[in-house]
Amino acid sequence: MSSPALSDSLYRAAQPLWDAQLDHPFVKGIGDGTLEEARFRRWVLQDYGYLKEFSRIFAWAVAKADRLESMAWYAKVLDLTLNGEMELHRSYAARFGITPEALEAEPMWPTTRAYTDFLVRTAADGDMADLLAALLPCAWGYVVIGRALAKGPLPDDARYADWIAQYASEEFAGAAEWLRGELDRVAADVTPEKAARLREIFLLSSRYELRFWDMCWEGESWG
């Protein structure tokens, strides 16, 4: 009998953190349309900054990929992030009356800065397995959330309905599934010590994902 895929074991290890995201009042508020506008505005502003740094990880992945097929896929996901997901954020900003200049000028809050610094450092200093373990809790996790919310009736607020539709889409799900398979491929023969390191990275990114919802719900500042 073959051993279970690494991505499956990582998901099981992080499942309490992922379940906590699904139960978070911010996520539930998107799903039923009751999330206060001010809180969602925080997410729009902070996630826009996050995505600029998240895109750098895929640029690193293109450079570090071990085969042409993988290079092409990383380039495709980079394009999806820069020209798809970030465009949705820009449209959100316009709905809130936020100018492109204000969106670009918004400073990162502490959690956003810490999370993106961790991601970019891992991508720069680690190998491909490290990079993939770090980015998957975002790329895969948002699809899990989007599809869970899409099972219920869409909220009347078009901003939240659009959010759910985007992250539940086949395009985003296909990208996340491919990235899972890529991690399983490049980490197929890792040592137990390396597997433990990948688990540590995956869990840390999952913790940051949960903290990101907390940050957008509660607000945050540098003091």
C-alpha cells in the first residue's frame, strides 16, 4: 500500500486551524452578508498589500522550478494573482471609494508584514518544497473557504457574493489542486526530518491565515 500524500497529512495536521477559519465571525459574516463594511474594508486594504508580496513567491517559484511544465504553471498562477485576484481587490476598493493611490499607499499592519516577510524569506532561502508548504495554506485554504460558503445561499451584498464566487471558482480550485500535486511530487522522497520541517512551515502559514482574519475583525496598529 502506498503512503498517503504529504499534502493530505499536512491538511490533517492543520485541520483545527482551518476549521477555526470557517467558524470565524469574519468568514461567517461574508457568507451571510452581515459583515460590517468597515471590517471588510480592512481586509481589502491589507490583502491587497499581502497579494503584492504573495506574487513574489510565484516569481521565485518560476526561477526555482525543476522542469518547464512547472515553470509554466507558476507563471500562470502569478498571472492569475496579479491580473485576476488583485483586479477584484481594485474593484472592491472602487466600491468603497478608495482611490488606486490610496490603495497602493496603505501601510501593512503588523500581522500582514510578519506573514509576508515569512513567506518571501521562505521562498528565497528554502527549496521548492519549503516554498510550496508556505504558500498552500493561502492558495488552498481560500478555495476551501469559498466552496464551503458557496454551499449556502449567496449574500445579497454583491461584494461578498463576488468574493465567494471568485474563491469557489474552478480556476482557483484548479490552481490549488495543481500546487498540492506539485508539493507531493517534489517532496515524495523527503526524509522524516524534512517532512517535519514542511509540517512546521505549513502550520505556521495556517496560523498566520487565522491571525489575518483576527486582524481584519479586530483592527490592528503598530501602537
